Amino acid sequence: MEDIPQLDADRPGGAAAATRHRGIITFCLMIATLMQALDTTVANVSLPYMQGSLSASYDQITWVLTSYVVAAAIFTAPVGWLTARFGAKNVMLTCMIGFTLTSIMCGLSPNLFWIVVSRFLQGMFGAAVVPLSQSTLIDIYPAEKRGMTMSLWGLGVMLGPILGPTLGGFLTSHYNWRYVFFINVPFGIAGTLGLLIYMPRVDPGHGMRFDWIGFFILSLGLATLQIALDRGEELDWLSSPLIVIAMVAAALCLYLFVVHLMTAKNPFIPRAAFTDMNFNGALLTMFTVGMTLLASLSLLPPFLENLANYPVEYTGIVMAPRGIGNVLAMLLVGRLTNRYDPRLLMLIGYAMLGGSLYMQESWTPEISVVYLGLTIALQGAAIGFIFVPLQVIAYFTLQPAMRTQGAALLALLRSVGSAIGVSITTFMLDRQSQYEHAELAQFITPFARPLQTGSASSRMLDPHTPAGASMLNSIINTQSQIIGYIDDYKLMLVITLPAVFCLFFMRRPPAALEP
């Protein structure tokens, strides 16, 4: 893999010096990135409408989401080899055209089978978009401008999942669920034409054999892991033979992949990438960021709607400060990354993230909108402070020939971390709520002092009457769920600690020393 043809953006005469029309290329890559990121969550709120239109059960319609995520995870891994073999521009154009056409297929799907197949193909073509757009931007910009460039690129990656449900709900309620997919078409065409005309071409390699064994093992491991994570909560985890088989298969395949990676002559993920301390730390950091980003985002709507009784429309508005905080932080950090040590900026981000999670531990359904907005805005800003400097540190010591592979691995770890984070926090919320319900219920007895006062409230809560028992159970349910959410936020706070320690082993990029 050391002979992969690649333009070095850091040397004079490289891509950074030779590339013209950077602004147009950046804009087209931003369109591609935002489209791919949006489609991870844009269909979530449309599932009930799809379910009725396609005559599917709830279990069946969830494959509309799962098929996209599984395909994106599987086909992210070989992006580096594909780019080296066929050229970044050829792969990117193929992915853009394929993503646009499969979006049309999704919108025109007449039944469940075709929309699941179309979503799988959409995820397959979209898998290379994020890592390729990132590595291309790194190649066409000099090192001193990468901080600002990565902040602009990060807006698409981070805002996509946040804006997806809002956009999907608007299109579904005002038009039809099929427009959730059709909206990609004009942007896909514009982005494809722009990249076709202006994206620089690098000569592809020839005679490079693909590591089919490693790819098959990793694909099977990722697919079975995703199935276990998606269906685990619904099937009660280890109580289900399907989940047990999927977990065993995932663990075995991932173990075999590590063995293959260490022993194969030419694995499709080069071993040299894992000898870089900065890159290894970035992989762990991206994994934890992925867990925290999507998990905290998935916990917020049910808390607001089920416990705080916010209307669905109002929930989207209340969540807006998270996106605003993220945008402002990324734009600010993009300018600060080349002036200050990126590790210091990431440390500030972790402090903000820890502070926001600590603030969430005090949330109750009666929380004020102002305090809620400040908390999630701080959390969005924290992700921005971590994400942008991370992109600079990750590629500082990584060989230019491995940038695309590195970007693919970072995207893969973010996807896997997001899936694991959502599954763990959902599982914890459900189990802890049940446990706390049992713990609180044991104190509700005829001898409890609040039930013996003879007041109107004690008579309303009389457990001997159906109405009183129902009201008591509702109160206990609410309190137990609040405790379950608090435990989830504590868990996410603990998850970030290993990534913080990675900062002490990363090297400082020299660009950070420049004024």
C-alpha cells in the first residue's frame, strides 16, 4: 500500500498548490457530505407513514433505517483501496451518481422489499462520500488552512443527523414521505456536475489486488453487530437466540479480522496506520464522540415529549440551540486551531461536554426552557470544540498516502460508536427505569405517612382505588424514568474519560505554533 499514488498537499507543487477553484470544490463536497449525513436520520419520523403506505409491520419498517446504516458501515472500510485503485474523482463521481439514483429508487419504491434494497444501495454508495470529501479537502488545502476547512466540512457531518428529523417531519407532513428521498436529487445533480468539472484528477493505481478475505470477515462482523444492536432491546438481548448468535458471530468475525490484519501480506487496511499515535488517539476519540453525539441526541426527544409533555413541533424548536451552538463553535474553532494548540481546544471541548452532561443530571420535567437551551447549546459547542481540532491532529503525522484510509477508518469508528452508544443508552434507560420502579414501589404501602394524612391528595392517591393506584403508578413511572435518564448521562460522562487521557499522548502540530 506504500506505493499508492497520492498528491501530497503539504509539499510545494502538490495538490494544495496546484488546485484551482477550491471554493467550488468545497461547496460541492459540502453538498455531498450534508446529503449523506442527513439521510442517516431524515427518514426516522417518516416511518409510521411508510409503514401504512407500504403495508409493513413495525419490525419490518425499521429495516428502512437498518439497511442504510449496515451498508454504510460495511462499505466504509474499503474506501481507501477503491480510491487508490480507481482514483478519488472516479470513486466520488460514481458514489454521487449512485446516491442520487438510489434516492430516486427509494422515493419510487412500490413495496417494502424495494425500499429496503434501495436504502441498502443508497448506504453503499454513500459510504465513501464522507471520508472521500474529507481527504480531498485535506489534499487541496495547505496545512495552515485545514482548521477552518475542517470546521466547514464538520458542519455537514454534525448538522446532518441533527437537522434530519426536522426536515423529514416537515416534508412528510406538508408533502409526502417520498419527498424525503426526492429532495436529494437536485442537490445530487448539482454536486455531481461541480465535481465532474472542477475536482482534480489523480492517476489511479494498477494491478492492486483487493483483500477479499479481510473485507468479507469485517463485513460479516459489522452486519451481525448492527443486527444485534438494532434488535437487542426489542428481543430482550441475551434472552433471544437470534441476538446471542449475532453477538457471537460479531465477536468471532471481529477477532478473526484482527488476526487477519496482523498476519496478512497486504490487508486492505494498512497496518502502518495503527503505528501512528496521533491517529490511534483520534480513532478512540472519534469512537467516543460518536457514542455521545447520537446517544445524547436520541435521548432528548423522548425526554421532552414523554416526560416534559412538549408537543412534537415544539420539541424540534427546543432542540435548535444544540445545532446553533455546534455551528458557532465550529466556525470559531476553525480560526483558533492554527493559533493555539489543538489539544488545548479539545480539552476545553471535553470540559464543556462534561459540564453539559453534569447539568443534564439535574434535569426534571419541570426544567425551564432557558436552562434546557443553555445546556444543549453548550453540548453542541463542546462537540464542535472536539471535532475540528481532532481532524487536524489525526492527519498531522499520518502519511499522505494513507489519508483516505484514515478518513474511512474515522468514519467507520464514528458509525460503530453511534450504533453502540444508542443501543447501550436505550438499554440502560429501559432497565434502570424498571429497576427504579421496583425500588420506589416498595415504599408505597398503606403505612406510608403521605397516604395517612387524610388530605384530599392522600385520598386521590389511595392505592385501594383504581384511580388512586393508576395515579400512583404514573408518578412512580415518571420518577423512575427521570432516574434512568440521569444514569445514562452519568454513563456518557464516564465514556468520555479515556479519550481525554489520549490527549496527553498526541503530538502538537507545528501549524499550531504559527501566529
